[in-house]
Amino acid sequence: AAAAGEGMFLTIFPVMLFFFGIIVLFSVNTTRPRSTPCGHPARMFLYPVSTARLVAWPMLFGALAMALGWVAVSLLVLPGFGIHMPLGRGALAAAASLACLQALSWWPFGTSLAMVLAVSIIPTALITLVLWPIYLWGWGPGVAWVLLPIYLVAAYAAAVRGVTLDRRGDGRGGRRWLVTLDWIERLVEIIPGARSRFASAARAQLWLEWRSKGAAMFVISSALTLVTAGFISLVTLVEAERSLTPEFLGSLLAGPLLICATTAAIFAKDEMSSRTAGMSPFLATRPLSSAALAGAKLGGAALVLVASCGFALAVAALWGLAIRQLGTIASGFAALARARGAMVVVLFTTLGPALVLALSWKGMVGAMLPVLTGRSWVTTAVGLVFTAAMFLIGGVVILFAPRLGAAFAEVKQILAGKVPPPRLLFAAMPAVLGLMLGLKLALSAFAFRAAIVRKVVARRGVIGPALLWLVASVSLMILAALLLSPSGPSNWLPIVLLSALLPPLGRIPAATLALDWGRHR
């Protein structure tokens, strides 16, 4: 049971990404211009078919995909962790959920804020109308069999109405009640200076990166956070589990990290929907140096990462408040402070999240590097390797999650000092880490030297990345020392090497070089 609990944390992301991928495939349209935040694919409006048929087929295919996906997960994945979800009701609920999201995503809202509010509030209210009578009033599963088919029919009718309005050019422009959202939408532009003169061209570029790509990434990440929270809530209701387990909490908080890591490459492009690698020749002539332009893209990635993780943390706090677990969490921190000291708790709660953000941002920069080159062959080759690795890792995690959970539990015992590590692994670790650190420093030195020689980075530009790497390395070493309490030099050496290996260093000048290479073809 303990191994299964550990494995649940490892497998929940492939499962949630599976369902989220179906949702994105059948409800999100990235070919719309930025002035229209949602809607049915406009090119299909020219098809010689009725609106009812135009809506029916993608809704039918999406509902079937969600239902079959639920059946597969319920039969092949969740039983391995001792979780048995309702098969028929779950499949119907999955189909109805996607149908409702399709109806909302195809409705011609006048503003982005209206679309975000509708997608956030309406599905949550509909799910509550089903779960509340079943689990809190004790009416039984018959409520779901009555309401979910009604949701399907209503979603189809709403989708037909919305696409009909959009097809004839009506329903947009912020009319009627949408006018009240215009002034609220300005709050979304959180970067100072968005409505006034910018202090510099680099500041304007940073705002443009957020406006054209960062805001959309934030919406996608927030949607995944809400979907994950809904799935976790459903599991806790069915299993009568009222505790905020670390596995489920980690699954909720790590969602934005995964979304940002897998979609960060869009910051290297002009727009989210751009099909070409790198920048267009026209936009490459902006009055910005390659370093300033790369800095704006890296800053936009950091901004959306912080915003997405902050939203996930807020959802986790509200969820803990709803199930009355915040007091338990506070008691746990108080007990930890009494046992190990208040300073240890402060360091863990401050340095820990900062390091997670730094390492995630490092991965985002790495994802941007191939696209910044502007060479399609580089992007294609790296994309194929990454896709193959993701499929392989995801399949292994889903199939062998219980065994991986047991191995993960054993690693935790080793890190806690309760189980001695294997001698061969412990002896080889310093040498392997030393070789990897040497390669990292050599490549970083080459990247900095090339950037300085090509005059895309000034010599003082080395200070910022070096300080970031040094502070992150020292912070990681402090946390590892507090957690593991090493006793001798042989135990300190792997910690020091690993702490210096993980933080970003050479990727920052490499991003500038890649963009400059693609900019000056």
C-alpha cells in the first residue's frame, strides 16, 4: 500500500496530461488571432455543411475519446494503486466535461477575461451540482445518470448557438454585460507601463512577450491546475480520503512546472500559433540587441512560471481550507520547528520553492534554445528525440508505477540515513558528478567566451548569470546539508558537486548566441 501511494505521485501526471491533451485537441484553437480569444476554427465556417453538423462531429469524437480514455485509466492504471472508480458514470462524466468545455471554448466571447471566468466558474458549478447531492446529501449515483445526459444535450445546444453567432459575425466586441469586464481586463496586464510609455525598448519587448505568449500559457497552466484539483477532489470523495496527502499536493503544485517546461519553446517565436522556427525576418529588425531580445524572452518565461506556480499554490491553499487541513499543515510545520529549529523551517520554505523555480526556468531556457536558432532541422531533430523520450518515460511510469513507487520509497530511506546506499553506486557517484560538472563548466566557459567575442554580450554580462548560479548552488547545498546532515568529507563531496551541477549557467549566454545565430542568417 505504501509503494502504491508513492507510485500514485509518479503516475498522476501522465494520466492528467492524457486527459488534458484530449481537451486541448478537441476544444482549443490556436489559429485564431489574438483579438479573438476563443471560437470554433474559422476556416471551417466555409464548409458547405450546417452548423449543427459542424459542431456535432468534433463534439462526438471528443466525447468518445474522453469516455474511452476514462475506461482505459479506470481499468489499467488506477487499480494498481487500489483505487476503483465508477466505470460507466466516470465515462459519461468525462464525455460531458469535454462537451461543456467545447461549448465554452467555441462561444464568441468579447474579451479574454470573460472566457477565462466562464471556463473557470461554469464547469466547477456544474460538477458541484452533481457531486453535492451524491456525496453530501446521500441521494446516490442516480443523480449523475440524470444530470450528465442533460449536460451533454445542453452543451451541444449551447455550442450550436455560439458557433452560429460566430459564423455570421455576431456576438463579439464586448457588448452588453461584457462591457463591464473591459476595465477589469486591464488588471491582467500586470507588467507596469503596459498602458503608458515604456522606459525602454527591452521593457516593451518584455510586455509583448507576456501579452502574445505568456498570458496564454498562464491560462493553459491554470486550466490544468483546476482539472487536476477536480480529479483529486473526485478521488478523495470516492475513496473517502479527507487528508491532504503529500503525493496529491505535489501533483497539484507540479502541474504548472510541467506545462511551462513543455511549452516554453513558444517564447522563441513571434506568436504562439507560428509554425516557423525562430523569429520572422521582419521582426528580427527590431531596435534591440540580441542580448536584450533574448533577455526579454527569458524574462517572459520567468514571469509566466512565477504566475502559474502562484496560482497553483493559491488553489492548493483553498483546497486545504475546504477540507480543513490547513491546521494540520500548520501543526506539522510547528512540530518541525520545535524538532529542528525555526531557522530550518524558514530556509526550507523560502529556498526550496526558489530553487524549484530556478531549476524549472533552466529547463524552460533549454527548451527555447533549438527554436531560437531559427533552423528547422535543429528544432525537428531535438523535438523528435524529446518526443520519443517522453513517450518512453511516460509509458514506463504508467506501467511500472507501483514498482517505481517502491524504489522511490527506498531512495527516501537511503536519503534519510535509515538504509545504507549501495557501495558501488556510492563509490562511483563523485567521479560521475565530477565529470559532468567539468563538462558543464567547460561548455559554459565556451558559451560566455563566444558571446563576448561576437560582442552580443558585454563582459559585465557575465556577472548576472554567474551570481545566479553561485547563489542557487549555495542554497541547494545548504538545503541538502540540512536534509541529509553529512558527517565527513566523503559525504560532503557528492553534495557539493551536485549542488554546482544543477543550477543554470551556460544556457543563458547560449540563448543569446542561438538567437543571434538565427537573427543573422
